[in-house]
Amino acid sequence: MSPLATPRRAAWLSLLGSCALLQLTACDDPEPQPPVDTSPRTVRLLQTSDLHTNIHPWDYFTGTADAQRGLAKVATLVKQAREENPDCNLLIDTGDTIQGTPLGTYYALVDNAPKHPMAVAMNELRYDVMALGNHEFNYGLDVLNKFRGEVDFPVLGANVRKSADGSEAFPPFVIKDVCGVKVGVLGMVTPGVTTWERPENIPGLRFDDPLETARVYVPKLRKEGADIVVVAIHSGPDKQPTGSASNPASWLEDYSDTTKWADRGSLPGENEAVQIAQQVEGIDVMLTGHTHQPIPKMLLKNTQGQDVLLIQPNRWGSHLGQVDLSLVYQEGHWTVDGKDSRLHAVTAAVAMDPQVAELTRSQHETTLSYVNARIGSTRAPFPGGYAARYVDNALADLINTVQEEAAEENGHPVDFSLAALFTDDGMLPAGNITLRDAYSIYIYDNTLYVMEINGSILRRALEHNAQYFLQWNASAPPDPSKPETAKVATVQNYNWDLYSRIDYAYDISRPVGSRLTRLKFNGLDVTDSQVFRIAINNYRAGGGGGYSMFKEGKVLWTSADGVRDYIARYLQTHPDVDPEAMNTCNFSLSPDLYAYFFKGSRGPVKCSGP
């Protein structure tokens, strides 16, 4: 090559390189992006809560079909709601999911090896997220963590912290992209867990105030880009309407109007959903649970004067909650410009979803075999419901006897016991009895405590107990065909206790706070300083139902087994249990509500009231 050719060649190579660079640069230019679809849209939130292991429409405690419950039926409503608003949905559960029926008991305590049936059903429905409920901890962290590992969605608990350092024990929130909209979901649980739960079931955990937790995390969700902020919380309103709670309009009354709302008697912080909505800026929707009420819609003003929508779909898969949020695109982000909610009721007309039903059929049939096994017998029926609550009765005496004997067998004899009749359906038939019969009279997984209390605590507890009844008006008595009309509608049946061994009486024509007319033990008047050892369940011992005075007592022993299991074992070891022999008369009520509502139907009950 001639030396003269070198510069020419270099110039040519330089030009070639420049052209190549230009071409490369052109090739690296990003492809034109399609414009962002900013057309208005609706994001639909679907909610279940307090399912309590109700999948099939069946009542394991009564052994009868119940066409108005079950996740297998809710599944049909979920799929219908998704079809109406495709691609813009979230399905959320707000806790108390893995406990509540014998199906939950069986797959937690009898055979925990298979995948939990609730995980099977919820995965089939493609749940997006779940918030913890207080009953998730009933079987301990091993069972809970196994369930968490089996589901295809996160289980949230922002206010559940590690005791050692206060760090997060569960994921606090998720942000989901729903048809281009970022939806932030913060999950929390009532801090009442520490009151009701056995310490060994929640080792190393603390449960912080949900209100303070929301103040920390809601701004974080907004900072991380959430267009919508949803609080999914196992906690409800701390009040309920003084009018008919079944009337949707009653839930839209001004929450500050004390004539429209009655206090629920919650523990401090137990039901803070309304306070969170009102006091924490930046929340769009409150999906609530825990209080077992159908709340189609509440509208609450926050500190900025903005509406926060609150909803609750009741218990046992009886309803599906639906929230529709209308969104518009403004200044580079999505904004909620309308919100509405409703409840879809599960009725006889709603069919079971065939996939969910089939996937959980074998677990359902296993549970039926489990509860239908014969365990004992009775000489005569043990009636339940109001016929047993309104008079000293054999059924409550049976439960109290079981609790007393269990305490004594474990080295902690007691002076007396107290127990409630949780449902109207719980009773024992005459003749052969099954595990289902035993479970029907004690449907919750409460454990047994032995406590030391004094006479002052006892007297205050008994006065609180009598708040169960409306004040009797002899000139305008209730309908004698409706025994439920004698009680306060907002007080749950499980918050009326019946005691053994103490001699006590009420006059419900007197005002609240002065209804206890007699209180004796061993024939002598009870004094405030007198010390007693009592058998009591863990819920009541921790102040559940507004019985905060029991928290002043001293816990001497807690059982590892549930009261329900003690009842089953007692019936297995005591054939031909006799209600007449079991019934001891130490309680009376004036006026005699049993005689008023159940004339001529006492059966084996021998106590006649005052």
C-alpha cells in the first residue's frame, strides 16, 4: 500500500464509522410507545370476612343444611361480579378464616398434614390478599404459618410486631396493579388477640394499636404510588345503630349523634374502624370484619372532609361485599371521583360453585364422619336457647360441671364456675349423642382458666351480666311469643352468663346497675373482700364482652385443651347423663321470664324461678 493511501483510507474509515454510529443511534431509539389509556374506569373490590371455615352450605353443629352460608356459594357471586367488571377486580378477605367449625378443628388439630381446605378453596377463587383475624391464632403459629405457606396470596398484619424489636412479623401491605390503577391494601387485626388468646399461641408477638399503625403506613402507601388506599381490617365499628341494624339507612346516620348509635362494649382498641377512617388522611375504603354484622355502607368524613366508605359482609359466607370505585385520570395519576358499595346475600337461589364444592368435598365428608361419631347418651333432653337462658337450667349446669371437674383434675379446684349458651341451636337430645351434639353446645374454641377474684369483682360482673335484659315494663310487656324481645338487641347471647354454686337473683324491673337482689355463697352474704377461685373461659377472663372487671383478677391456671373437648370427654365417660340430676337451683329471675314465655313446656327443668 502506498503511504499516500493511508490518510485516504483513514478518512474513509472515519466516515464509515460515523455512518455506523448514526445508524446505531437510530436503531437504539425506543419504539414509539402507545398512549396511556386514561379513559375512566371502575375498580371493583370484592370482600369476604369471618368465613370461620364455612365452605359448604352446612351447619356441622346442628347437622342440617343451611342455604344461606358457605364459601362455595359465595364463589358463584364472586364469579358473577367479575364477569360484570372484567380485569378490574380485587378479592380480599378480612380474617377469621381458618377456625370456627369442626372442619377447621379437624384440619388443625386432628389431621393437619393435608393442605388446609380453606387454602384449597381460596386458591381456586384466586384471592388477592387476606388480613389476619384474631381467630387465626387459635391453633398456634405452626398451624397459621402452614396455612400461609399453602395460599397463593399474602396474609397481612401490619400491627402484628415482633416483641423483641418491634419489627414487622407479617407483611404490612401490598400494592396491586389493577387495570393500570395502583391499589394499596393495608391489612390489620384487632389488638384484642392479646386479651383472648393463650400466650403460647402468640409467642414473641405484640399487637399494636391499629389507629397508630394506620397513621404510619397510609402515608407510606401514598408515597409508594398507591392511587387507591384500602384498609382491610379485622375490626369493626365500636357502635351500632339504636334503630334496626338490618335497615341500610341506619348505617348512614351521623356517627356523632348519640341518639342514633349505641356502644358495643368493646375492649379498648378492639373495634377502631370508624376512628381510623375519620382520623387518618388518605384512606378511600375500609373493608371491615370481626363484629359479625352486615354493613352495606357507611360514609365517614375524615379530617379533610373527604368521604371514607366502610363496609362489612357479615359472617360465615352469608354475604359478598362489593365496592365500586370510579376513577378518572388527572395530572398524571388516577383519582377516585365516586364510590359505592353493596352486599350480595347468599340465598337458596344461589348455587354452589361446582369447582370449589368438588375440590373440598372429601374434606367436608371427612368432617361429617368426624362429628357424627357416637360418644355417649342422655336419659332425657337438655333444652337450649332462651328456654335455657331464662331459668336455672341443666344445660348450663352441665357446662359448669365440666369446667369445675376439669379444673379439679388439673390440680386447681374452684368455688364456682360460669358459662354462657352461645347459640339458640345448641342442645342435647334424649338417647344417643354424637360429637356434633357435644360441639353444638359449645361452638367456640375457648380454653379454660382458673382465676382468683374477690367479691367486688363478682358483684360488678353480675351487675354487668344483667345488662343483657331490657328493663321490664309491666304495663307494656314484650310479645309472649317472642322471647328474644326481653333482651337488649345489641347484647350477644354469649355475653349472658349462668353461674354455679353461688346463690343469686335479679330483678330486671329495676334499672341497670341495681338489678342484683341476692348474692350468697355457702348461705352467707358475699363481701367485697371475699376471695374466690373460679372456672371461666379465656374470652371472659380477658374482659371479653365488656367484663373488664375480670382483668383485675389473678390467673392461676390455663388449659391446653378447649372447653369443647372437655365437654366431649365428659360425655364419653358419663353414660346416661341425667338433666334432672344435673340441674341445681341457685339462680332466679324476676319477673319469671321462663313462665312468661314458655308456659307448660318446662320438660325436665325443675327450677321455677323466684
